[in-house]
Amino acid sequence: MHRRQLLAAGTSLPLLLCLPLRGAWAAPAGAPVAFDQDTVPALARALAARAYQPPSRALPASLDTIDYDQFRDYRFRPEQALWRDTGAPFQAQLFHRGFIFKDLVELHLVQDGRATPLPYRRELFDFGPQVPPPADPALGYAGFRLHAPVNRAGYFDELCVFLGASYFRAVARGLVYGLSARGLALGTGEPGPEEFPLFRAFWLEQPAAGGASAVVHALLDGPSVAGAYRFTITPDGERTVMDIEARLFPRVELRHAGIAPLTSMFEFDHGDRAGIDDFRPAVHDSDGLAILNGAGEQVWRPLRNPAQVEHSGFRDDGPRGFGLMQRKRGFEAFQDAEGSYEKRPSAWVEPQGDWGEGEVHLVELPTGNEFADNIVAFWRPRAPLAAGREHRFAYRLHWCADHAWLPQLARVAATRSGLADAEGAAPRMFVIDFEGGRLADRTQDAAPRVEAQASAGELRNPVVYRLAANGRWRLSFELLPGAAEVVELRARLLDGDGAPLSETWLSRWPA
């Protein structure tokens, strides 16, 4: 497994016995207790009413000091997978604690309305050449992953993983791990430290033998907020869909909360290679932020590796969707036989219900390598999340190679820019290629109209024409920024009646 893929990707007492929570959970360790859809929300609400107490990070020295390569040798034995002999279309494997995954994460199995804590067992793991840790029931687990027949019938591929803070990720047919999602983002990219609440307990419902979905419940906790999450995970081959219900109980007012956050990596591409000395033409998990706003406008914002932290907010009311997408799907676009960036998934967030006013917020951080995520996108409600109240958000998260929102619109296939071949003010040339949609059937003598705007400076010489080499339509224009330090750019193609033929391209100068 790629290093960054791992970093992003029973117990002595159940978590709930270690907390000041009684009632139905005051049962002996390992004993099953009643469980229903209100159990985890009730626990989250009770947690939020108390001061935050972090989970145990105590580990024996042999686990506390191991490095990345040693931790990779800690492998769950596939023959010990949960539900392996039940005929269910899912199996679960567990992660050992160690390396940077030190938080004790409680795991519970749910069957027939009863939840049972999953005790730590050292014999579930193969430790390779490493010395096995002590057979201490307090060691517990760091997370888990689900397996299902994704690429072919009868073989259980890794489908999704929940590991580290509130991070999780998934794949679909023909894809490999790339970007991640999180339960919640707090203070991302803002001055001061970012808070990383964590999933400190999970409840895994035993899937039915003929079922199509796996259901996972998670208890979120952090200094500022507690929360209850319910994941219904359904792989259908071409995509893996997660229906997510989040119920948040802030301890303090959350002014910079990020709902449905996605975290990715963008180092460089053919349109952003300043200072790059690399044989590969591109290195990124995602190449753009896509938005389908409440007004029905489809937007594409190419990602960048900026010189300093940059924030972009796209205001909306009732968003219909947003996501970090990987549109390049050919090996020739990356030329990386190990990284397989052309196989990294896209992730599309589809709100369920009315999310009201707010903005899709994009944070781009500078990076000099491909091992650290530097891109974050999330929904930020206009109103802060008040303390002492419950806040609900439901959304459908699609993990896929591609996603069509308005298929009649041409999509941005490439963005390039450079110094224009002109005298005087040294304008910048921008070149955007569109493909697909209703544009695919238009001929050169039926060229679309150009709508292009700049927030400052002068935008001139907009031209659109069809490329004989590949059938795409190319839009180009020049920008003279003048004295402006920042210019926001916007362009799209229209038909004769003013109806859009392409999605809306957005960018910012300087890049």
C-alpha cells in the first residue's frame, strides 16, 4: 500500500463503561446490550453535555515507537475476517494500534438488536518479522476495513477503510485508494490549530446474506463537539455509495465547521508546473472541484498548488452537490506505473434535504511532494452551529471514476495558461478545452458564443474554435491584470439563445 494511502486510510472494557454513562450500557465487559437507531445519538448527546475526555493512547513501548515499515508488517489474517462464513456479501478486517494510530477505537458487533463489544485478540494478526506485542486485552484496535466482491464475483476486495481521526475512504471497480473523506472539519486552513475530532467507537451491523448494503454506526468526539453518524454502504460496481446521516452536538459554538469534508492531494499538472523537475506530466489525486449549485449551474474549478494558503468560497443556497474529481483517466496523463493516479476515485457529495445558505469552501495549501494532502473541500453553513443544540445533515457520498450531473453540458477537459505572444503589457493567455455534451455535435460553422469575465484588469480577444485533432472546443483569451493583485476569472460557452452549452469554468490569477 502506498505510504500516503495508509496514513490517510477485544478490549478490556467497552468505551461506554470507561465514560460516565450508565443505564443500558452498564453491563459486564463483553455482554451484549440492546441497540437501536437512537443508541449512538443518545450517547453523543450525553458526551456533549460533559467535558471532553480523550480516548486512551497508552501503548507498550514496542508499539509506541514502531515506524511506518514496521507497522505495515502488522497484517490482519484474512481467514479471521468477520462474517466470513455467514454467506454475507461483506467481510470486515481490523487494524492494530501502533505507529501514528495510537487512539483506542472501540468496536462493537450488532446482531438482532443486540450489540457486543469486540475483544482484542492477538492471534487475529500476523506480525511478520516483528516481535509480537504483549497479549494484553487493553491494546484494542485502531479501526477497520470492509471487503466485498468489487472487481469480480467471489473475491472480496478491499472496499472502504475507517482509520485515523474521523477519516474514511472507499473505492469502486477498477479504482485504487486516493482522496479521503472525514466526519467533520473544524478550523481547516484557518489561523490557529485545526481540531481533528475522531470516531472513537463503531458499531458494525451484521449484513444479511442476501443484502446489498453494510451499515456502520460511529460515535464522533472532540474537544468542541460530539456526534452520531450512520453509514449505509452500497457498492454497485461502477460506484460505491455511502448514505450518511450526521447528528452533531457542539459543546461550543462552531463558527468554522466543515460539513462533508473531502481531503485530497494536488502537486502539479500540465497547467501548474512552476519549478517542477519530474518525468511525470502530472501528480494528483484530484484535478478539480465540481459544484452543482442550487440555481442549477454546473461549475468547474481547476485545483492548484499555491505559493501560500488560499481560500475560495462559492456561496450557495440549497446546494445540489459538490466534489473533488479526478477527470484524467489515461495512463499517459501521469506515466506513473506505481502511483496509478489515473485510477484514483472521485468523490461527489449529494446533499439530502435542504442545507440552506452557506458556501462550498475550498482550501488549497502549498506542497512540495505527493505524500501530504493539501486540498480540502467542504460545505460551510452560513450560520454557526450553536452549542447545546442538535444539528442534522444527511448526504449521499459517491465514490466513482466519473459522475454526470448535467450530461447535456460540455465539461472542461484541460486548462492551460502562459505568457501571451504580444508586445507591451505582457498579457497572460488562458486556454480551456471543452468536450462532450451538446457541443460534440456542433460543427465549426456553428461555433458557440463566449461568455468570459474578469473581476479586474482587462480580458480581451476571446476566441472559440473546434480542434480537428480530437473534436474538442477550445476557448482562449488574454488577461491584462494591470495593477490588480488578484483576478477572478469566469467563462462558459452558450448557444444562440443564451442557454449554456458548457459548465462554468472558474479560476484565479495569479495561479
